[in-house]
Amino acid sequence: NLMERLADVRGRGGFYASIGSGRGRGALIELEDGSVKWDMITGIGVHGFGHSDPDSIRAAMQAATQDTVMQGNLQCNKEAIHFAEVVRSAARRGGADMAHCYPACSGAMANENAMKVCMQARPSGARVLAFRHNFIGRTLSLSQIGDSAGHREGLPETMEVDLLPFWDPTDGPASTERAVHALGEVMARYPDAHACFVMELVQGEGGFNVAPRDFFVPLLDICKEAGIPIWFDEIQTFGRTETMFRFEGLDLGQYVDVITIGKMAQGCAALWRGNLNPRPGLLSGTYIGSTAAMTVGATLIERLGSGDWYGPDGRNATLHDVFHRRATELIEAHPECFPEVPGTNGPWPIVGGIGGMMRLTPFAGDKARIASIVKNLFDAGVISFFCGHGPFHLRFLPPTGVLTPAELESIMDIVGEVILAEQGRP
């Protein structure tokens, strides 16, 4: 009944019947039909501390006693200031000289604000640089930058975008050379015309594609020399890799001019260097966030900064090691379920991602079979999703703040059973 109501009021139903009851425990969520499932997608990476987390509930209850539900640009309380200060301090600890932080209600709005900051700082720049297979949001302008035709079907062109090739693990340094060459070509064709280079250091929707530091540095050096602002979109990576920010793990803090975060932070925000500070009137908003979201977000970011989540032996790395080991064992035991995924100069890695961003590619990334596995995983008790533009992949964004290695072992048992069952289907 709820699924029918959802489809009626929204105009389209959900991918599966994932309507929460409002109850859960850690990595487990109870749905309205009474079933209990492992939440391995967490609202596309939002619920990093799972369900019914005591610290989050305590902070939300404290926020509920304040005089307003929503806070905005004209009227904010101390919670908005504290949230922005906590985010800025975290970025500075990671090595980025961020002077200012502006909260927003969504990742898309944070990205819109970031883009406006860059464009005002570069009045000659009407174009945007980005990587192929990127995703940056679904507003009218951001859908032009994202590399998915379905996200802009029927929309007018509002943004001039130049897409560069991302790192190809099957081609190594040659893919870096191609990206550098492509950047040089578009800069020569459109001199002094780019407002920014926006990049996900780990591509999310594009397939959990990871690149090494040596891939980014030549591109960043060129942009720095040309005065093109460098913008790291860390909305999905924030909190989930082996460092709080992915740029921190790659030691790229000295390059970045603008950062956006969201999802696991509960609130969203754009940060920028002092020389990019916009003039009055460019940024505003009736809402910049809810009192509860900013209070809980600040609490969780402080918790992440003082815990054992990061480093090569931290929780995020440990969980990824368990995932990678179990996925590799599954591939070795059942190669018939994992044919090669062709790449430029060899097979594409079947297991991928980093930290709490986990990817597995059975059946050569066939879209129909991946979608079937996701739905059957749901029926078997594991909520997951997919990513990629072809090949397609199983995607997991687990609640790294609470998930234990033993729980992940149990979840991977189910994943293996469902993949084997899919092999037996026509």
C-alpha cells in the first residue's frame, strides 16, 4: 500500500520496497513490512553510522529543543556556525587552506554554490572542465556537467563542458598522458575560458573508479599555472576512504581551491580559499540546513576526527580488506560468474573501490544481470545498488561507523549465494 502511495504521489515507484519503519540497529534496518535487512547502501552513503545511533539521536534530540527547525542565510543560530567551523577545521587538518565554509541543504546546492564562486572569480570563464563518467548533481546546470545522458534528457543546454578521460587501470601511465593531452587541446581551443576543473577523486556513480596521485598531479599543475580554480567534489568520498577527505590521502591539499562535502556529514557545504571569496549577493538561501542535521553532522565529524576510522589499519581499511578478500575468494571459487571485463589493454578489475566504497562486477558488468542481483539481494536481506555506465557494477556503501568485520563476513555469504543463484537463471 505504501509503495502504491509513493508511486501515486511522486509519479514513479521505488526501485524496490525500501520504506523504513523508523527503527533499526547499527547496520540493520527494519522496513515497514516488518522485514529486517542489512543496509549496505545507506541512502547512497548518507547513514555512515547506521540506524538508531545513540550519539546521533542524542544530538538530534538536543537540536529539537531549539526554537527553529530550519536555519538560513538571513537567520541562523549557533548550530550553523559550529557546523561550518567543524567542517573547515577538518579540511584544514587534511592540508587544504580553506578560508570559508557555506552550508547548504543538499549536495547539489553545495555544488551550485561552488560553481558560482568559481565563475565569479573567473569572469572570463564560461566553460567547465570535468572527467568522463563524473556525477555532480541533478540541477539544470549540474546535469550538463555530469556524464549521463539520461540525467539531462529533454533539458536545454545551459553549460559548456569539456570532459577529459579518467584514469584507466588497464592502461596505466598512458591514460595520464591522454588526459594531459586532452586538457592541453581544450585549453588551446578555448584559451582563458574555463571557470574551474571539478573532479571526484574517486568517481561514485561512474563506477567507484579510483586513480593514483600521479594521475592527478600533472593535470593540477597545468591548471594552477593557468589560474584555473581546482574543485574537489568530496560529497560521496567524505568520511569513507582511508582518510577523512580523499585529497588528504592523495596529499593534494596544496592544489585545491574549492571543496564540497555532503552525505555522511548529514549537512552539506562548499568551502573555498580566501582569494575566491565572493561578493555580496552571490550566495544566499532561505534554508542552509536544519538545526538537527547541522547539530548531528558536527557531532559525527568530531567523532570521525577522534576515532580509529582512518589509516592503513583503521576501520574503513579493515572493512575494505574483508570485502576484497571475500570477493576474491568468490571469484576464484566460481570463475563462471566472473568473466573478464574488457579494458583498453587488458581486463578491468572485478573488485574495486576504496575504504567504505566497495565495488564488485559479476557477469562482465551486464546491466540486466546486475539489476537482477540487486533486487534478489534485497529479497535475501541485503540492500545494495549499482553504479557505472557500462560496465555496470554492484555497489556497496556500508555504514562504516558501526559495521563490524564479522557482520560483513555474514553479508558476503549472502552476496555469494545470490550471485551463484543468478548464474543458474536463464
